[in-house]
Amino acid sequence: MFLDVLMRRNPRFIEAAMALHQSGELPPNSYVLDLDAVERNARHFSDKARSLGMKTFAMTKQVGRHSGFCAAVKRGGIDRSVAVDMDCAISCHRAGLRTGHLGHLVQVPRGDAGFAAAQLKPDYWTVFSDQKATEAAAAAAKCERTQNLLARIQTEGDTFYRGHEGGFAAEEVAKVADFIDTLDGAAFAGITTFPALLFDQDSRKVVPTQNLATLSRAAEALAATGRDQIEINAPGTNSSVILPALADAGATQCEPGNALHGTTPLHAIEDLPEDPAVLYLSEISHHHGGNAFCFGGGLYIDPVFPKYDLKALISSTPTSAASALTSVEVPDYAAIDYYGMIDATGPIKPKAGDTVVFGFRGQAFVTRANIVGVSGVSTGSPRVTTIEYIFGRPTGWPERALT
């Protein structure tokens, strides 16, 4: 789905990645990042958010918290991250992004609260319950800090991904704010939800969920008690073109993830300001029964669209031409993605060692893929920066085979 956009808008990146693979500098099973484009995207996004008075925290999970990605985002004007979990926060902190927001997608475990308060010192820390608020406050108080807490709120009819439910009753938000303010080490800072926006298949637009209206009503209830200067964190399917609608709804914080590499669902169907800046690279391994098999490990297709004819570019030389496209079958989600399969009896005749390029809207952090930074695409002198695994540490490829 996203390969078409890559071929049209960033062909030099595709060709650079293929050339680096063919020269032995880039391994298969790799999410490859165009760091020049990431920096441009971050700058455009942060400038737009700043003009609307919104704080920006970068989500890095989709590209495995790659240290070069974090550095490019920082050069583009975003110096803080939103962390999925503690491991994500630590990876980004190590790479130079301060922790802007912690605890939302995954609450901070009790045993990690002390480390989070003392070492990460997040600007904002989301809590789902009285107990989690108490843990965060106690950890901050021990460090002689006052921690800004965001209350995750919800009400009947709000949207949740299954397995991500939780939060305070929105109808009780004023009491929640008062309770948090009674805790030594804590201050009520605002409210949050997820997702506030989602891509709608029928209209092919990004639309607000009921959650965004829940935030607005809760903000009004808080304002009625005198709390009219609160933070409103409204993440979900962010791109720069969506920011005015979020600001109009009262949001003060935004958290771009896929926008920073041009792979939100809307990027697949409209030309948005952010350029596509990530691809998945593999290699033909062997043949069997009329099929060519390419290495897997990162064949994760984020199901934001219905199933479609998955295609890849296959070539022994750098190309972004449509003549190199062919369909690829990948294993079902219930199976391990050791390989993808290509019909070798058709017009494309893959050879062992050929480069295979996909255009995924990735979630690299849930795979066993490498994450590779490439700089210099924009100047015609591409080079590999670092090859890392999903927690932003170098893999040492190919020397790892010798240790």
C-alpha cells in the first residue's frame, strides 16, 4: 500500500537502499530509514504544531527507537519523546530525546516508578487509577520533585483497542483532579485519551472518535471549577494537516509517530507534506516448488486497511521502476514470518541474492527486524549510519557472527 507512494515520491531512497544491500552494507530483514527525510518531516511538523501553540512529543516505536531517527527528529525541532513503555523511554533518553510523556500506552510498573521519577523525570506522566497516581506521586516525592500527572479518562461508548482499556470515569474528572492534587509529589496537569482520531475506511478521511468529544466535555467540567489552563493530550493518527482540527478541539499536545516517516493511513491515499521515509528490505534466499522465498522477520502489515495485493520491488540492481513489481504472499499473522513467497514462474524471475523492497506502515518494535539509518540520500551520497535492534542499540552486523 505504501510502496506506491515511496516509488513516486522518494525513488532515490529505494535505489540507495538497494545499492547498499547489493554492496553488502545493509542486511536483509531491515527497516531502513531515510534520515534526511525524517529531519525534514520533523521540522515541518514541529513548526506547524508550534504555530498552533501545541507541544510535540515524538513516538518512536514504529521504527524501533533507532538512535539516528531520534537524532534526526531532534535536529528537526522535536526534543522530547512519548514512550510506549519504560524500555521505550530509556532507549529514547539514551539517544538524546527527553521524556515528554510516559505511562499512557503502557502504565509504569510499580517497581519502575522510582527509576522513572529519579532518572527520566518525565514532563507528563499518565495514570489510569488512584493506585497508579499514588505510586507516581510517592516516587516523585522521594526525589523531592512534583510530578505533573495526566489522567486518562473514558466513558461509555469511547473507542479502545482491545487489551488497552482503562482510565478514570470522565464524569468524575473534577474529583480525580482534586484527588491528584492532594498527593504529596503530584500535581494534576490535564487529561488524555487514545485514540482521539482514527482513519475511516468508508470516507477515506481521518475523523475524530467519541474520545475527543469526551476530552472536550471533561475540559469544560474542569473549567467550571476554575481549572481552565490544563493540558489536553489527544494522540492518534497525527499528521501536520490534522493539527488545526486538534487545536480547534482544545488539544495542547500532539504525538506524531508514523507522520515522521510519512506512513499514516492518509499518506497512502493523499500527498501530504511529510515525505515517505521508511522501507522494509529483504533478499531472495532460495527457490522451491515454483516459488522464490525472501527472508522475513519484519513482515508486519499493520491492519489499517483491508487485505490487499501485497507487492514488492525485486531486482539485482537499484531500481524504482514499476516493471520490477510483483506480488508477494506473506504468512498469516498466526504463523512465524520466516519467509515471504513470490511466484517465480511469472514475468519477474527472482534470483538468489536479489534485493526485495516493501513499503510497510511498520511497527518494527514488535518484530525481530534490524533498523537501519541511511543519511545522505538528499545529497546523492547515501551511507549507512548504524544498524540497530529494536531498543536502539547497535547490532554489530556483520561482526556479530564472530562474537
